Amino acid sequence: MGNGCDVKIEIDRSGTGGTFTNHDIIRGTITLTVTTSILLSYIQAKLEGITKTELHVPTMTRKGREKDRLLQDVHKVLYDTLIVFPPSNVRKVSQAKEFTLNPGNYSYPFEFKVPLNSSCSQLKGITNKVLFNMKKMDLVINNGNFNTNTLRNMAQNYYQNYAGVPSSQQNPQAHQEQQYHITSQLPPSLSLGDFASVKYYVKVTCKRASFLKANLRSFDPFVFLPLDLDSHNQPIHLGGEFEEYREVFFRKELIFKDRLPSIVAVKIPSSKSNNGSDIQFKQNNYRPPPQPKKSGTFSSMFRSSTGNSAPMSSKPSSPFSRDNAPEINMYDVPFSFEVRFRHPAFLIPTKAPSFKLFLVSNVKPSRYSLAQYGKPDDSNGLGVVYLQKLIVELVSTTTISVLENDSGSTREIHEAKHDDVINVCNNTYENLKLDLFNALKLKSLNSSVTSTQRESNAIYELEIPAKYYENSILPRHLSPSFRTCNIDRKYTLNILAGFLSEKITDFNKGSEEMTKKVKYVDINCLNIKVLSGLNLTSNLHHNALKTRLSSVSKKDQLQNYHQQQDQQQHEQQHQQHPPAFPSRPVVTPNTNSTHSIPQTSQDNEWSDSVQLPTYDDALRESTYQDDSEHYRARSRYHQHNI
């Protein structure tokens, strides 16, 4: 309470989970408590969104010493105003510049509609650009920072505009200045301290009639989370005509060299017949000893054709004796570890991972079978690999820019980056067995390729079950990807997987064994888009169709406000039911004609005002997000210091 008056503004957050999004109608009330009569010119409510960056830039002083200079860059990405007092009907007929409020309590409702895109590039005039930081005693402009030449150059530019100097002769930096501002979707609320921040709020200003008396102000901040839209402001889940068939993958190759099948066929002499023999399958525990190094041309002539010249066991009881020893060949087992996304590559906080993990290879699975021994449905173990480790990390990169502009010849952009590594999951498995024998042929979408080419270029995939990495969930506070004039937020997903060609027998003593034998493959998935999880609903689409919010008198505003609150409560009770179509007119038979004519009270007004939904409308309605899921997506997002 001060100067005989106290003002307070409060946003209605019921039904929003405390978070607002695009096409929302922000409603609230301005409460004014007057103890002594005051004179006011008007009471104005403002909807504002501010993006601010701050950077210390080293500069050289006149004495040749290096000194850090603080630069700030402030942009208004959202700006809308509404005068709630005096009412519009009074302003139209009254010429008074001040109005008297007697002691009492006053309440003024307000409402704003949140747009899709930012409006930073539309700000003009020095009053919208110049800010004064009382805390740091620093002047900041909306598109840069003042220096010694700023005021002189700004005055010169305003004089040229006033004197009517042709634009071709004016400062060429004006065109470059406009390029610094971009139009994009409204960014989400963000708090990275003084380094970078995006803040939204509704504030009220009670303009005093006298310049000697300070204006009364109050504000109420709120959290904003944008809808998931593409660059054309279309829902991402709609996509293109064949969007469901497009995928994004990241792949790295790995090779296990000189591997032996774990199961081999051996010939066992039959006791029933001297000439017959039986084939049995034994676990291959044979490992050839290391070969001595040989040099010279003639030494290669005495090597076995199989590349294995090691002597076998000579014990007659052994299935691998010299007489019945099988021919054991060593093979390289190539495969690739792959991360696959549906296009576009995205992740949603608190949701199950949207990517899938695969082992892919261009080697036919039949190589890893006992098909040559008449058992094509059995694996010989050659293609078995063991997944031992999986680490998933998300790196958020925030790039900021600060423009130093003297409104003349100097225009320098300073940039800085901040990386934050988020540990998503760190899983250790005990010999998670994956057999390339079970790989399936990847279907080709290109029908013009001949069958011979398809067979030679075929790729076989083995999917790693999702249950082994279902804990790869992003934290709830994570901001979606976005870009504004001075802030750019991007993400990179790093996945590290460790594979073994054989089991670890003792995990208590296997740390050294894992360190020596595990082969790691890392994949860096660049430019992964983090989404908000908010999609269009029927209520938001209805708000989007509203061209403007009407300006009415105080009495009508209060009446409409209470009606809207009742309607909102009614909609919350029936969230699971879609809005019904308008009732059709009653058709009564006409005795003087063979046709039935619809009877309307307003000369067939229904047929003129109500149109059947188009195909696009029907498709959009089929993709509306469930209200309960939409509410959960809103309530998950919170930022500190907002």
C-alpha cells in the first residue's frame, strides 16, 4: 500500500496446469484498492515476453589494459496491450485526460490470446528499444548495447528521417539490423541465470495524471511451453504425404575378427555298420594356438588352405581326433550398431524413448546356421554377440549472441556457448545375448531395383528389445529446442554400447576382462529435436479461429468474464466428449410441393453460417491430442526462477 492506492494483478491458472501454450486465452483480474481519492489517466494491462542474454567481452582501455565489459541483449518476443480503465465507451465520448477514483475496491478483468510467432522484428521506435538497468546502472537497447557513438548516431538517424532524406542515402546498417531479428515460434520459458533467460508475464500500469507522481505497477509471471509445430506452423505429427515411411538413422560398424563357430559337426563311427557314420553336434571348445611367424616365399606354400596349421589332439577318444577332425574355418563377423528414429528425429521428456536400437549386417544369416549339415533352423553360434554396456547421454547446447551496435558504422556480434551433459541412462548387462542368425531382411522401399540387385545389396537387421533401454527417459524440466534472435537451443544424443564376442564367466572378477575385451562403439546423433509433447486440441483450435478479442465496456467485460469461467468449468467436466455439431433445422413437408423444404427462422441462416468440415479439418480433428494427456504435458514443465 502506497500513495493511497495498491494494485495487484493475478492470472487465472485453473485448467492449465500452471503452464500456457500457443492459442491459449490468458484471463485474469486486476484488483485496485484505493484508500484516498486519486487521479488516473488510464489503467493498462500488458502481455510481454522477454529474451535476455548477457556476456562479458574483453576490451582494451585507453591505457592499453584489458578489461571485461558487460554486454546485454534484450528482445521483446511478445507484446500486447489492453486498456481496462476507463471503458472503451467512455474513451470514445470523453475528452478528459484524467479520471477520479474514489476510495474503494475495484476489479477489472482482462484477457489476452497467445499468438504462434514472436513479434520482435515488428518493434519500432526508441521507446520500445531503450532499457535502463537500475541494478547495474547500464543502458541497454533492444538490439544491442550503447557505446560512446550511439546517441550521436541515433540522433543523426532520427534527423534524417525527419528531414526526409532518401532511404538510399541513409545508414546502410538499417537493412542489416533487420536481418538480426528473426520471426520464429514463441520460445519456451528458460532460466539459465544471467547467461540466458526467456520470461513471460502480464503486468499492469496505473498511469498517474501527474508527472511528479510515480505510476503504480504490478506483474504476474507465468510459464510458457509452445506447441509442437514445424517451420510452417503445422503440427509435426501430421507430416508430409509419406511421412510415416521416412526414418533417420545413425550407424557405426564393428568387426569381430577370426571367430570360430561355437557349435560344429563331427563324424562319429557307427557301431551298427562298418561303412556308416553318424553326425553329431558338439560344443566347440577348440581354440587354435597362436601361429609362429614365418617369413619367406616358400613358407606360404606349406600353410593349410583353411589358414589353420595347428595340430589337433591325437587322442582316439576325442571327437576332434586327427581321423575325424572337422574342418574348422575362422571368419570375420562384421555388423553395425544402429540408432533409428522416425523422421524427424525427436525426443519428448518423460516419455518412452522414440528411438530403436538395431544390429545390422549385409551378411546372410545362413552363414551363422548349420545349414550345410542339414539343420538350417539351428544356429552355429558364430553370429552371437553379447551386449555388456549401454550409456545414453544428452548434450544440450545453448548458443547466445549479443549485438554491439552504435547505430552507425559499428555492428559486432559476440557469441558464446554453454553445454550441459545430461546422463539419461547407464545400463550394465550380464551377457545379453544377441544372435545375428535371427536377423531379418530389411525390406526395400525402392520397387525399381531388380531382384538380383536386392539380393546382393540386402541388409539384415536384428532389433534389440526395447525393454533393455526403456529407462532412457529425458527429465521433465528439459526445454524444447528453439531459436530466437539471441538464443539458440540444440541437442545431441550420444549413445555408447559395449559388445563382447564371448561370455564373461565371473562378473566379480571380470572388470579387467571387460576392459580388455569389450569393444565400444559410440554414436553421436546430431540435431535431435526435443519436443514439448503439446499438440493441438479442439479448444485451442477454436481459440485460433478467433481473429481478435472484443473490447467492451466494464459491465460487459465482467459479464463475459463470468460466462467464460462457467464455460471453462463446463468444458473441464466434459473434456472427454468432443464438441457437437450444430443441430440441423427441422424439415417439414410442404403440401404444395413434392419436395421437403427446411424451415428456418432467419431465411436459411443455418445453411449460410455453418459449413461442412473439409478433408483437412477432418484430418486435423483426428489428430487432436487427448485432453488428459495434454494436461499432463503442460504440468510437467517447470523452470526455476520464473
